[in-house]
Amino acid sequence: MTEKQDLMRPWDGIVSRKEQNAYSAAGLGKPLGVGQHPALLVIDVQYRTAGTRSMPYEQATQEFGTSCGEAAWNAIPHISKLMARFRQMNQPVLFPYVSKKTLADQGRVSEKSPGLMTASDLGYEFVAEVAPLDGDILLPKKHPSAFFGTPLVSYLINLGIDTLVVAGCSTSGCVRATVVDAFSYNFRVVVPQDCVYDRSATSHAVNLFDMASKYADVAPLNAVLEMLQPN
Amino acid sequence: MTEKQDLMRPWDGIVSRKEQNAYSAAGLGKPLGVGQHPALLVIDVQYRTAGTRSMPYEQATQEFGTSCGEAAWNAIPHISKLMARFRQMNQPVLFPYVSKKTLADQGRVSEKSPGLMTASDLGYEFVAEVAPLDGDILLPKKHPSAFFGTPLVSYLINLGIDTLVVAGCSTSGCVRATVVDAFSYNFRVVVPQDCVYDRSATSHAVNLFDMASKYADVAPLNAVLEMLQPN
Amino acid sequence: MTEKQDLMRPWDGIVSRKEQNAYSAAGLGKPLGVGQHPALLVIDVQYRTAGTRSMPYEQATQEFGTSCGEAAWNAIPHISKLMARFRQMNQPVLFPYVSKKTLADQGRVSEKSPGLMTASDLGYEFVAEVAPLDGDILLPKKHPSAFFGTPLVSYLINLGIDTLVVAGCSTSGCVRATVVDAFSYNFRVVVPQDCVYDRSATSHAVNLFDMASKYADVAPLNAVLEMLQPN
Amino acid sequence: MTEKQDLMRPWDGIVSRKEQNAYSAAGLGKPLGVGQHPALLVIDVQYRTAGTRSMPYEQATQEFGTSCGEAAWNAIPHISKLMARFRQMNQPVLFPYVSKKTLADQGRVSEKSPGLMTASDLGYEFVAEVAPLDGDILLPKKHPSAFFGTPLVSYLINLGIDTLVVAGCSTSGCVRATVVDAFSYNFRVVVPQDCVYDRSATSHAVNLFDMASKYADVAPLNAVLEMLQPN
């Protein structure tokens, strides 16, 4: 990353310079880079999180209570570019997603966040601009992390993956949980900051700071694309 | 929780009222309460995260680079009270902790955060005020979540636990990662906001907001103690 | 279990009396009993493992290469009785099953056992006599253990389960793998010996011996039904 | 493997030719071979499973109730040769082992197999002939599989491992459980049949048959050494 990008991290103005310096002094946040075999995770980019088109947040939540509104549609063109690069490199793109809950799907999530349980069938469809192709791996999930209760790690081991690039939503929810698990499994992790979205701008920024400090390389898409050169 | 406590959430002034309303409108953040069989997790309360006594952050990091300084010593008396309640209720207290890394302990963490690898032996000792007793379950861990790569969930199933109260540090690191996993396993989760600590006040507050919105009940110790009545 | 049943364990004549005594002398194989909250797992009872009706093994494998033939249809009436008891007790019945593999489902299993990959759609349907009801939890799985890469443990924690009764097939494959994991999670585990089936009689018997020695209570259905009294 | 070795599989005479043919007809048991980056797991080769020297089983169990007697000491020289090859190839050797249980280590194992809980400190030492070197990864475990409740998979991903060779004991217990998990994670798995041991010859043979049929390449050490050529 260039120094200029470094001067404009998404959390500047929210996490104080003093706090940022404190983290650096503690030896946190070194960049890890990418390995030889990256895969792309596109998490939960379904109409239930994006809405069917770009709308202000309040309006968007009337279509789907779980929509992130404009933030989603700002990210989707970047996700599309990133996905195109993976297609070009012939590296795998995997799609963890939320499948419609049934009556039997009890558990903490329905109590904690009843609003998450009510989207229509359309809400569970993938956003067309960044939808899976035939042959892509789809991973229905019940919990925030794309690894939790899914065979994701087995797919990645089978594919010989060493690096995960994580896109989608929400930054503070499923993206964050997936990044922490990916880091714990010892994959290299990259989060293109403009390819993830959230319903809270503050939480988005601070979660990017947390991930950059402890678990992942966080950078603008352009910088990530430079790291991902086709072989 | 009383309305007054609700008026003074730790993230007020950092996460805007508008963002908080947006989360409520999306149906996030309902309280879950405690079950019949709670356990207490005290995570990483070792001298490497607290220092040997209360010192300002800058001074504290000269003793241990990973120290959280005064924030730790503000939390420790609260953790001590909480622990006393669990002892009184005869409910289990478990201690996930970081054990000294060896040369063989490679992996992403040593590259990402070399500062985490250098504490002296004293740094790995439990802070005396809230140290385990004989017979308590100790869980050495290599990764942020107390569940990842440890037998924690097996212990909890064996003990018939349905609720986890999580204390210790850091709020944005091991506490957050553990809370997300505990929620995913379908335990009820409670985070007493004054029993967890971090090196960044902003990250501490926003992670409490994230957890309160999606994964846990977050409340002051006094409110948590009211929820935890001895049978 | 009565002494008479003990005299007729399914592995008698295959595992020598001397070996059985050696295991007892080593302090292995104590019975565990059932807890207060049992759940029933019915694993892989689909036409691909049973065939559409009872046929000798050679004939059955011409219908589905993975069929276990008559052994399946000897077990199914017992599984049906066991399931009825769980319905009567109003305790949960869960259905881990193999879903049709897609092109993207690479991995060791397709190389190791190509015969597992070729069943028709009918093969993936549940055997009608012991099929799930609306509201039952279905768990598609990619790997032998019903826990591996699935949210099963989260469902069980949510339901407050302390005991798993395991039925289905194959004794030496998915049943065995699931039983080992259930034991490792610290559930009590019961295997009704006449409710599980396999394509090899020897492997069936020896796996029952292994499970009885180390991981589970293994007993005839009648004895299991006595342990499972409605409250 | 040569045809001659194939004529002398360890389960011949125990699993009938007819059963073996039935498995082959079902498309089970294709060999997988080794990948580019193998690691060796040496499981539980401690004095508690081997005794301090080769003794007949009955005598051995008087030293340690969990001893496998002569079977262990027949395997140890083969394990030693295998380990030497991994040292020579500079590929990792990892040591999952059972650490001494404390009072807090409750759970199903202490009820099911009280004999497993009583060995002296010497019993927990590694057998000197195949003991770890400084820098080797040691993995204390509480459950049969070396993966369950341990960070093993994270170590393997960090090391870029694609193939696991599994040695140690017991064939029907921790070796089998580890092999099933390794297969489920999509590692290639090899079990050198003369490098694993058990207290029951029948169970040893049938578990090798199960693993060869469904999860691993099972072959004599000599054949495995041919597969593992130094680069």
C-alpha cells in the first residue's frame, strides 16, 4: 500500500490517532500479503442484505428489514470487479449464504434478532450482478462465520488454498466472524475495504480497524488487485 | 435493565443515535436473559494484558507490550465480584488463556502481531486477584476464540451449561471472538460491560455495541448480578 | 442389560472371548446410561443405502451400488419402533443425510469411493417407513460424521440434549464416525444394535464391539426402549 | 502396492473374501496416493500404551492397565524407521498425546473407561525410541481424534500439508478417529499397517479394513516408504 492510502484509512476520524499509535506500538497490524493460492469468499450478497436496487437506508429497510441500503450498492460494483479477477485467474469463488430459516431452525439468532427471520423468498436470491456461476461452491450457513457448521475448511484444504479474500456483508457480522476464523485456521486473509458493507458506518469502520490490526490485510480494491496478479 | 442504564450505553457518543435506531428498526438487539446453568469464562486476565499494577497505557506497554494499562485494573475488581458470585452459586468458572508460544508455534499470529510473542514468563501468570483455584478448568489456547482448537464446548456440554458470562480481554479480540462462537453454539451469552477491557476505548465501545446488537446481552455488572441470583 | 443379553453380544464369535476379557481387564466398556434429554439421530436411511425393497446384497447393489441389501430392511422396522418412542416422548428426531453431490463437490471421497457418487435422485430420498415429518431437523452432510461440517452440535445445545441415540447406516461408516464425535462432545451415546446396518457383517459386529468398548452403550432395541421411558 | 502385498492384507481370514468383493463391487477402497507435502502424526506412543518394554499382554497390563503389550513393541521399530524418513525429508512430525487428566477433567471418558484414568506420571512420557525432538509440535488432546478440541488443523494449514501419514495407537481408537477426521478435512491419508497397534488383534485388522475401504491407503511400511521419496 502506498503512503497516501495509509493516510486515508477508513477508520481515521473514528479511531483516534493516539489509539492507532498505541496499537502500532504494541506490535499489532503488520501486513501479511497474499500466498500462491487465493480463493474469494462472497458472503451474503443476497437481496435481503442489499435490496433490489440502491435506496437510502430507511427506504431500503422497508423492502427488506435486513437491508444495508446504499452501502451495499456502493460495494457491489467493486465486488464484481474483484470477482472478475478471480475468474480471470481461474481461482475459486465460494458463496456462503443464508438459506431461508424453517420452523425447526430455532436457536439464539431468532430470539436475539427476530428481524433476521422474516425476508421473502426473493430476499434469499443472490444479487444478479455478483451471483454464482454453475460449478461454484455454495455454502448455506446458519451462523455468522462461513466456517461455523459448514464444510468450508474441507473445501479449502481440498483446493490447496492458502489465502482468503473476503467480500460481502455485513462487515461487523458475518465478514468479521469469517475473517477471525480464517485467521485462526492460519489462512492469509485480505479484506478489500470497499467490497464489504454494513448498516452502520461507524461499526463498519471500527471493524475494519480491528481486522487490520489483528487478523487481515485491509486495503482498497485497487491495492488488492495489485496484490492478485494472474500467474 | 432499567431505562436509565439504557440511556447510558457505553457506545453512546460513538455510535450515533441514528445508527442505533437503524439497528433497532431492523429488529436487532433483543435481550436474551440467562438460563438455568450459567458458567463464567475469564479470558486472558494475565499480567501480559494487565501489567503488574495499574499504570497509564504508555507506561504499561513498557512493562508488557500487550498490556491494556489502567483499563485492565478498572475491570479487575468487577471481575473479582462477578467471580465471587459464581463461586457462591457453585457454578463453574473456566479460564481460557494464552500459553507461552514455542518456536514450533508458527502461524499467522506471529507475522501479523509480532508484539504478541515476546512477553516474559511472568506475563503468562494469571493476575492474582482473579486467578483460578485448584480444580478450575484451564484452557490453553492458540487462537482468539476460547472455543477454537480447544475442548471448551465439550466441557460445557458435560457440565450442562446453557449460558456463558464472558469477562476478561480484549473486548475487541478474544472476548468478541469467543462471544460470536458461544452464540453460534446456541448458548445464551452475557457480557458485563465493566468486566471486559481493551487497549482502544473506541474499539471497546463499538465491539460492545456489535455484541449487544447481534450476539449477547451487554449490561453493567450490577444488572448482570441481578440476573444471576443464587438458586 | 440382563445377563442373558450380555451372553449374546453381536461380536461374539468374531472378537474372541480372550480379547473381550482383555478389554474388560483394561477397565473399558462401562455402561453410561441415558440422561434426561435424549435425541434420536437417524443417519442416511435413504434408498441409496437400503434399496427400494428387501433384496439379497448382490441384487440390491444392482439397484444402488451403495445399497446394504437385506441388512437395511432387517433394521428399518426396529428403527421405526424406536422413532415412534421418540415421537411419543416428544423428544427430537434429527436426520443427517447425504445430499446429491454436485460437480463442485470434489474432495477425497470422490477419489476414494467413486461408487458413492453415482446414485439417482430416488436414491437420495428418505425411506418412507422412517422418513422425517414436517418440522424435523434435516442435516445435509458431506462427510461421515453427522457433526463434521454441519450445525448439529448447535441444534443439540439449543435443545438441551444430553443423550444421543444413534440409528441408521453404515455401522462402520457414518454411524461410527458420529458416535465418536458425540462421545467427544460429552453426550451420552446409545447404539441400538438392531437399528444400525452395514454391508459387511464382520465390520458391523466389530464396530459395535469398538463402540461398546469405548464410546457408547450398545444394546438390543428392547433394552434401549426400557432405558427410554416417557417422563 | 504389488499384487503379492494385496494377497496378504491384514484383514484376510477375518473379513471374508465375499465381504471384500462386495466392498470392491460398491466402488469403495480406491488408493489415493500421497501429495507433495506429507506430515507424520505419531499418536499416543507413550509408556501407558506400550509399557516400558515388550511383555505379553497380560503381564503388560499389570504395569499399565492401558498397555497394548507386544503389539506396541512390534510396531515401534517400524515407527522409528518411518520417523527417520520424515526427518530425512525435512517434513514435519507432530505428536498428539494424552496428557495426565486432572480432577476437573470430567466427561464421558472417565465414566466409560475408568481404566484410562489411572496411569502414573511415567505412563505419560513418550517412548524414548520415537520421542519428539526440540521444535516438534506437541498436541495434548482430551478426545480420541487428534483434531478434536486441538489446533491440529491450523498447524497443518500453516505448514501447507496435503497428506497425513498416521502411526501409533490404538488402531481402533485414536488412530481410526484421527484418520476419519483427516479424510473429512480432505487430506490424503496413509496408514502404514505395521506402524499402528491395538490391544485386540481382531479389532486392529477390521479397523484397517474399514480405513482401507473408506478413508485411507493402508499398506506395509515398505510400500509406504516407496511412496515417500525425498524430493
